[in-house]
Amino acid sequence: MKKLLTSIGWVALGSFSLALTAFPVSANPLKGEVLKIDSYEGSNVAEQAEIDIQGTVKDASGQALLGVSILVKGTTKGTITDMDGHFTLNDISEDAVLQVSFIGFKSQEVAIGGKSQLEIVLEEDTQGLEEVVVTGYTTQKRENLTGSVAIVDGDKLQDITSPNVGNMLQGKLAGVDVSASSGAPGALPKIRIRGKNSIRSSVNPIWVVDGVIWHGTPNINPADIQSISVLKDAASAALYGSRGANGVVVVTTKTAQGANTSNINVSAKTGVSLFNTGGFEISNSQEMYDLWGQFPNQNAIPDYYNEALLNTDTDWLDIGTQAGTVQDYNLSYTGTADKTRIFATGNYYKEEGSVKGYNYERMTGRVNFEYDISPRFTIKPKLAATYINTENRQHSIYDMYRNLPWDNPYGEDGKPVNPQDGDVTWYGRDNSNYLYDLQWNYSTGDTVNVMANVDFQYDITENLSFISTNNITYYEAETFSYTDPRSNSGLADNGRLYNGIGKRTTRFTNQMLSYNKAINDHTISALLAYEYNDYVYNSLSATGKGIVPGASIIGSTSEPTTIGGTKNDYAFQSYLFNANYGYKGKYNAQVSFRRDGASRFGANKKYGNFFAISGSWNIHREAFFNSQAFDYLRLKASYGGVGNTPASLYPQYELYSLNAQYNGDPAAVASTLGNDDLTWEKTYDTNLGVEFGLWNRLTGVLEVYNKSTSGLLHFVPLPDVSGYTGYFDNIGGVRNRGIEFTLGADVLNTASGFNWRLDFNIGKNDNEITELYGGKSQISGNTIIEEGENIDTWYMRKWAGVNPEDGTPQWEQVDPSTGEASVTGSYSAATLQKVGTSTPDFFGGLSSSMEFKGVYLNATFAYSDGAMVYQSARELFDSDGAYPTYNFMRLQDGWSRWSPDNTNATHPQPVYGGNNNAHKTSSRYLEDASYLRMRNVTLGYTIPAHITEAWKIGSLSAYFSADNLITITDYSGLDPEAAVNGDTSSPYPLPKRLTFGVNLSF
């Protein structure tokens, strides 16, 4: 590397670090190590004796370094080394300190001490390979990792404005497919790690927060997070055994660091959320009127069709959407003393939806405390609490698009009209004005989640420690729904009240012995642990009818209608072992074993064994490896098995339903048949990878994997005559194969201080069903599950376009004996067939970071390509007249309707009442949902450190930020992300969001 730099003369590389030191751009500048641009009162530099100095800078091998920045600390005076590593500085204070820095090497401070000749040796910095990575039960240096682990630092999660940390992972990690299911405040995203490993069971990853396995997705303040590690292969996830098949997301929260510190950090962010219509637009009054005029069967059109309709042009979207406000405030304290370390934080987050009527409010608090009772004994209690309140009076997105512009929702008095009254003129379908009921009806939700840890560590010897993690989490959610007796939906019952409450308690304990030892060139680490985790949930609910307007107590109803309740539980018991061996920093090997017992499996198969073996080779540390291009080069390989549990909590038992009665007495009805041999789905995973650093400028990771899942948990239906609906069994298999690539580049590092970095990642996963029960295909809605096919394969009639002769629809018909395809105009005669999948061909993200003299511009992009989704909204809004009293979507570019003058059209001739089933389910509405979305762009400024020091504060920065500002897609619906998640009718699209924020520390 050094010789290459010398030969090509990249002086700018060194100048970049000089400029960065002179003009710090970090949001958290280091106190005492930044430069004062101008002298100010109290400076005595000019009073010191001055000398001229010369020096040479080399690496550890004696190679001269070109372009090293030499800066006199406390001034703007500096230089860079020449081709021979030499530098000269004139008129320098004899007690000055030189700051020496160069990309790829560790920075140094060198005291002159009156010397006029200096020889400086810089130590190589291997691009973060010394970074410690949290992998769940253990921590390892990055260069010792043998499995596939993707890492995101907590400060990289602060770009997106969201209360949910899952949304912030999108586009940042190769092989981790994150897509938003809804733009509603507080909505959780869908996360898939290296594809789907199951057909009927969960495909969601498990979450681990500070060593504790969570039930579901944690609702944690993103500002509390130190780092997130995503465990993608069996080698990294094997210690999570029966729950690791879908990947593991490991969250580490912040703790106090350093000695005798006391810091307060404040951040405030506020902005607006705007409804994002995407490519989906509906007609105005004139456009609707013109379309009706194209119907050839004018005699079928109602008599009210005349130009008087044009007197009303209601914009339902304008009525139901808004610029919703968003607020996010954080306050944290970090303090350390002799034996005590504390991190305390509080957060308040409030968001109004871009659709009117929905408010989300959350408050969180956390205290992470550590106290050294003795040099060997440390207690680490933690306490975290979250409170969430929602109020739902949300306008209906479906109705905003469905309702006709010819209908006026308000009367002359400005109040919503009721179309079901006989004296109201209403043209839209179902005589429904959603605003009428919305005057009164609403629902609320309150959620409390409290998590308490009593953790401690006792160092038995210098190398052997006992680590105890003990957690209890209490969750309570209450919902309330009010239906007013004056509303249309409350007329039949004279109003209704619903009240429900659910409570959940989870307990987790892990008792672990951890051993670490270095013997000459050998390093050994191992752990042995016992773990227990259980869960209990119970709920009660009641509905009553007959209320006075405004009542909110369930006891005030005149008559109970339904009473509900449930209780369920599960438990896991586990034994863990892990060992790592390293030799000379070159060779690393790891073995992991976990034995899991689970309450939800059969008596004969309650326990399962899971394992992994893996290794890595740091080629750059070999004596024979003398590349001038590579900073580091690593190879790694792993193989292992992990498991997955069924969604049902009692699939192994013979179950009876007790919600029936006979002659007034309780009755038990047979439900499912038991299976004492039911056990885990098992996924065996092979992973191969290479990691590299090039020219102190590029870093990359390339990985390929093959995951084979067998024993899929499947419900087998039984004939009604058996008395049972069916039973669960281990049948079927799925395979996922893929490739992932991550590349980071320091694109520009200039002497003027301009820094630009790009990070790119891409993942491709191929999914295939390898085995099904009896080899039989299974049709589920518009999809088919079949051996040799993708799990998400569409199965419907294939659209064959428009008949140019008469404007009628056409589909494909396949001869079952010959396979020959022909065209038919009969929907019923068309052949059901496979027409694509909703799995993307590839997906990933791109991020850009630019800095210059305190100004920074960051952008994050996410993309997905090749996923085919069924745009079901078009069945209603692009129906060619089948639903004439629904509004019509505007045609996209390149679309056109058939007419005698336009016979080469994409759409059939519009007919009042429909054109020969043209709107029925077919590949006509199957669309490519590929997209490129700018998830965030942020422009900010960090006040220089010499100014903040003068103001007696730690740091200060301010920024403007925009989320989802640009989306490039050919998809005609509201949101391609929500469509990939399955909501293709009237989803809540991700809003465009504009915010302003300030960060302050002191």
C-alpha cells in the first residue's frame, strides 16, 4: 500500500487528514484535540521560543510515507511529507506538539521537546478489524469472526424519523430485506434475513436486547442503541438453536464509558408528515363525467347522469389527509466515577398521521447501571419502560379513493350528511359517507411495557468468569372502542362499547461460565451456559350494547353481547456450549452446540440438538502475503444447523374446543389430532465469504450461502368423518441460495477537507420448495405451493391483452394434453397457471456521506428489483366500468382504452357494468414493484469545536432532514413497499417527512 502511494503520488490522501484535523466535522469532536482556528484571549503561543524542525515519517518496516499530514496542535500551521517522507516546519514553538495522521495508520501526537530533528514511525490501522463485535452471548474482534455478521452502529440509525428501529435498518445491510408494511405511525416493518425458510411457520427473525431474547419485536428508543448485529448464518446464530433459523437481530444498548465523566446530551426534532400518493391518482368530476360518456351502453346509465354533476367536484383526498406533525425529543445522562457507571435516558415521541385522525404518542425511559462491588464482582441492573397511547379516528383511505367527486359530504350547515337518510342525494356505492360516523366513533389503545434486569458478573479467576443475566418483562395492552348510537354502524345495537385488556409476562435467565486465555501464539475462549425462558399471556374482553351518547364505561351498557378471554403459555430450556480458537491472529476456528427443549413439541421429540462449525483465515497476516494493494484479506467458511418453532403453541396435543354448548350445558368438540413425534423445522446452512480492504480506500465483503430446511411444520387436513380438522406434522422442505456483496469507498479525501464516502450493498436470494406432503401442489388464494417453485409463486389466469377487433378482454388458454397456448375471450375457459413471484430478484441499499468544514450532507437509498405484486386495487378502480360508482384511477403513461379509433390499446372498451369480466383476477393486474427510494437526505452543520469550547459546551449541531422524498418506480399503486408486503388495495403509504433537528451536549 505504502509503495503504491509513493509511486502514484497521492499527496491528497495525507492532506485530507490534515484538513479534517484543522476543520473538525464530527458531530462529537474530541475535547482538547481539536484546533483553534484563531487565537483568543488566554493564548500564549506567540510568547514561546521558536525553532525550525525537520523530520521523517516511516511505517514499521522503514518505508517512507508520502502525504502524511503534520499539524502543530493548537494552530493552523502544518505541512505534508514529500516523496521521501521528509517534512519541514519553520518558526515552531520549542514545546509544541505535532499531530501526525495518515489514512490507514493510527494518528499520533509527538512532542517536539526542543528537538530540531524528528523520526516518526506510524503504526498501521487495519480498517477497524480490531473493532469488537457483539454476537449475542459473546463479543469478538471483527478479524476473528468466522460467521456472517452484519453490523450497524447506533449513530447510523438516526437518519430516519421513526419510533421503530426496524424501519431504520432498511438498505443498510446486505441480505437483510426490510420493507415497510404501512406508513401509519408506529407500524412495524417486514424483515426477512436471507429469504423465507418456512411455508406455514414464522419467517421473522428473533430479537435479542442486551442478552435477553424478546417475545416479538422490541419497542425500544433508537437513540438508546449502541449497535445492532444481525446474525445471518448458522455459525453466528447456532447458539440460538431452535429459534435461529430466520436470523437473529442483536441489539446492544448504550452504557457509560470512560473514567470520571459526566455528560448530558439533548436532541430535539420536529417536522411534518405529508401523504404520499405515489403513482396512484383518481379522477376529478370532469374526468369521471367524460369516462361515463364513453360507455357504449348509454341506455344502462342512470338518469342522473347529466352536466349538473359537474357542479360538485369533491377532493376526498384533500379532506382526509394533512400535514401531520412529528416530534422527537431525547435527553440522556452519562456518568462514571471510581466504581460506578450510569447511563440514563428519556424520550418523548409524538406523531400525527398523514391521514387525518390517527395520533401516536410514546414515552420511554431507561437506566443502565454498573457498580463494582469489588475488583472481581460487578452488578449490572437495568430498567426500561415504555408507554404508548394511540387515538384512532382515522379517515378511511379506501373511502377517500372510492367515493365519487360528484358527492358532497357536507350539508349546508357544514356538517357531514348521512346518505342513508332519504332526503340526501348520493351517487356513490353503498350510500356511505364515512365522515358521518367519524363524527363520533373512535378507538384508543394504551400499552405499557416494563423490563427489569438483575445482571452480575463474578471473575472467578483472571481467565474464568461467571456471568448471570436475569430478566422479567411485563406487558399490558388495553383497547377501547366506541360506536355511537347516532352512527349508522351503531343503529342496530343502539350503540356499542368494547373493552379489552391483555397481559403478558416473560421471564428469561442465563447462567454462563466464560473462559478466555492467551498462551503465546494461541488464544482460547469458551462458554458453557444454562438458559430458561417462559411466557404467559392472558386476556379478557367484553362488548355491550345500548348506550347513551358519550358513555365510556362498559358497565353502562344496557345489555352484554359477547365476553371473551384467552390464556396461553410456552417455555424453553436450553444448554449451550461455544469454543473459539485462534493461532497467531491468522487462523480462527469455532464450534457451537445448543440443546433446546420446548413445550410446544411432542413428548417423544421435546429436545433437539443444534450445532455449527466455522473457521477463518487472515491471509494478510501471512509472511508470504506482501501485496501493495490489499490492506487486509480474509476467508471464512461455516456449516451448521438451526431450528424454527411453529406459530401454534400447542400443536402436539389432541385439542378440543370448549366454546360450544349442548342443551344449555358446556360441550367439548374435537378440534385437532395430537402428534407425539412433532419436532423442529431444521435448517442446515453453508456460508462462504471473503473480506478485503484495498488501497486504504475500499472495503468489501462477498458471501455466498446455501440453506436447506427440512421437516417443515405443516397442518395436514383430515376428512370430516374423522371428527378432527387435521394434525400437525413435519413434512416438506425449502431451500434458499443466495449471494451478498457489500462495498465501501472513500471516494474523495481532499486537502481542503472535503470528504465523501459511499457504501453499497446488494443481496440476491433464490427460493425453492424441495418437498411437499405427498408431492401434491397446494393452491392458496392467488398463489400456489408446488415442488420446484418459489414459495411466493402467483397462480392465476394469464392476461392476453385486448381484442383489437371489438375491445373485449382476452386470456390465455393452455391445452392440458399438448401444452399449446391459445387466446380465449372466455374468462371461465382461461387456464390457471404460474405467472411470476413476489420475491425480488435482488435488493439492497446505497448511502452517501459528505463533509466539508462542519457542513455535512448524508443520503440513504433503498432499492428492490423484480418483485411482481398483484395490484388488487385496480379490480375496483380500473375495472372498465364494472364498478361504475367507484371512482376511476387515471391511466398511467403508456396506457389507453380501446375505441374504434384506438384499437391497439392496453385497456378494454369501458362498459357500464363491466366488459366481459375484464376486471376479474388475472395477470392483467400483476405489476413489477421494483423501486429506488431515497429513504433520507440530511443537510446539517456542526459548530466548530473551538467555538463550542469557548461557549463551555461539548458540541452543537443542527440539521434539516427529509424522508421518502423521491421514489422511482413503474408501479401504479400507492406504495411499492406496502405492495410487496401484501397490501395492494388501499395501503397506508410511507409519508414524505420534513424535519428540523438540533443536537447539544455539555
